[in-house]
Amino acid sequence: MAHWSASDWSLPWPSVVVGFLLLAVPPLVLFGFGVWGTLLPRGVALLSPVLAAGALAVGAGIRCEWWELRRVIHDGAVVVDGARWNLVAVGGGTLVTFAGVTEFGLSPIVSASLVGVAAAVGTRRVAVPVYCGAFVGMTSPEVFGSYWQVTLAAVLAGLLFTVAHPVFHGLGGKLGTTAFVGVSLVAVPTADSFERGALPGESVVVSVIGVAALAAVATFTIHTRSAASPVLASGLVGAVGGVLLPTGFGPPGRLLAAATYSASFAGMTNPRRIPNEWWIGITGIGVGLVVVYTLPFVGGSGGKLGTIAFGSCLGIHGTLRLVDLFQLTRRGYRAPEEETT
């Protein structure tokens, strides 16, 4: 007979469905913003079909994950271990990261990266929810002008972290998307405070795509070919990029650092979802494109970079699943009624 601790939560399946939907919508929205960005005066309209195809691939990835959601619905309830401690960890990661930005003058990328590294080394059991909270804490003080706002966003993100626990396992960017939803639910009533960035020149766009691909591959390689956890790998890549790129390249370096950190989340993906460095590199290219062309939209929102990575990972994972299914169908295979990803 199973015994639950006081910190475990039993989740009814409707709450998991809500968590699934809350995570599924934001990457579609940001990819849509990316298409819009390519059509702006400084955008490259030729890239709009590419990002539109990416949005369709994101939808395919979400559809593939529906099989896992069906399994959860069939089981009826899910027990999440240590749910209360996870909520505390999300709140702690949020406040420490936000304090690093507002009180100590660190950039959001460096602050969140250091929190991730510290959590991966010192508090491994709760490193994942701490890192999720760090993304909430990356929100610009221009968006959240007080600690009560960022705390409320952390609570909402912590609740979503729990109810969405059974779905989208192993996909990079899930933590950031969780943070983005919590931040958005608090920030949308004051949407005028979102930052609006200008689109860069084409040479910068090429550089952003390049560093994003490299960062995704580096993070993936570190955590799949060494003892480092995905949190530690992402934190290390983000810290290096967050310090060196703005120092070495000036204002464009901040965009390069953002693309590096966003792509590091894609690199956190489990190899069962995206199998190797080649595909992760392609995922990083998608991250770079969307980072650039969503600059005019929802700037300064914690979790935005992770949501971009989540969408790119969903798109590549969904594409690979569809290709596999097509090849199996040609060989006479019929999909079972129930399947998990």
C-alpha cells in the first residue's frame, strides 16, 4: 500500500488538463508574434513562412503530447511528490533572482544563471522548481515594480508547476513557460509596462542564430555526456554568455546573451525527446529566429526566453514524431489506441 507524505498532492485529471492547456498556448502565441515581427518595417518578410511553418510544427508537438494527457485522464489522478516543497522552492528562486537584479544590479540572465548553478550544486532535490522560480524573478522591474507582484506571479507559477507535472516531461523550456504564464497572469492587467525592443540589422540576426545553435548544442552535450544535470548545464552556459557577450560586443551582446540563455533551455531537453546534437542545433536556430522577431512584444517578461525554447523543442519533437509515424505507416503499422510520448 502506498503512503503519501504531508507534502504530496493528489491531482484530479481536470487540473492536469488545465495545466496542459496553460502550457500549450504561450509558445503558439510567441511564434505568432514572431511571424508578425518578420512583417514589421525592419523585419525580413521572407522569413514569415519559415516561422509560420514553425508554429504549425509546435501545434504538431502539442498534438503528440495529447497522448500522454489521455493516459493521465484514463488513470484518473496523479500524486505529485513533495508538492508543497516545490511551491516553496519556486518562491525562493523567484525572490533571490529578483533581488539579484533589483538590489545588486545583476543582469536578469546572470542572476538567474547563478541561482540555477547554486541550486544544482547545493539543493539538488529542489533544483528544478528553484530554477523555475528564477525565471519568474527575471521579470524586469519596469514590469513588476514591487515584491508583492513578483511573489504573486511566483505563487501562480508554483501552482502551475504542480498541476502540469505529468505532461511535457523532458522538453526544454517547460520551466520557463510555467514562469511566463505566472508572470503574464499578473502583468497583463498592466500590459502597457511591457518593454518593446527594436529589431536588429541582418548581420546581428545571423550572429544571434549562430550563438543560439552553439549554446543549445553545448548545453545538450554537457548534460548528456557528463554527470552534470540539465539545470547545471543551462546555468553554466547562461552565466558564461551573460557575462562575456555583453562585455565583448556592447549593446548587441545583450541580445546575443539572451539568445544564448534561451537556447540553453532547448539544450536541457531529454534525448528521448530530441535525440542528438544535430537536431538540437536546428532547435537552437529556431530559438534564435524567434528571439529576434519577438523583440517588439512582451519584453521584460520573465519566462519569455524559456517559452521560445519550449516552442522550438515542441516543433522539432512533433516533426520527428510525425516523420516516424509516416515511415511506420508506410510499413503497415497502425497506431495503438493509447500511446505515450
